[in-house]
Amino acid sequence: MVLRIEWIEHGGQRVLQLSGRFKAEELDQVRAEISALDFKTSLDLGEVVLVDIEAVRFLADCELKGVILLRCPLYIREWINRERKRPS
């Protein structure tokens, strides 16, 4: 299973929906999609089934920059929180 990236409409707003496995190899593509917009982005993670540490760190950084994580699976949310508590 690979990562599928698509734009959807959610509540009148464009949302970047990620589905499948989100790993380091896909970070550049997701970054490019996010940076293509001039306004605040939301990521729908409800269909993400697997992430690696680089993806988790990327998502944590996105959130700090104002990106909203919609339907974030609990295991990803907990991993993001643990990464934030880690000393740099």
C-alpha cells in the first residue's frame, strides 16, 4: 500500500487527505502540496494506516506551524505527543 494524496472539500474548505502508508519517502511530495496553498491547510489523516518517525516529526512540526490535523488516529496523536516531550 502506498500513500494516496488528494484534495477534498470539507466544510467549504480544501483539505489535503492522506490515505495509506505515510513514510519519509513521501515527505517532499506532501510538503509541496501544502506549500502550494496560500492559506491555512488542514490534513485529514483518517485513512492513514502506518507512519514512520520522520512522518510523525513532520506532522508535529506542521501542527506547530498552524496546520490542522483532522481525524488523526489515536496512535499517531500519542506518538506526536511523545515526540514533543523528547529532549532535542
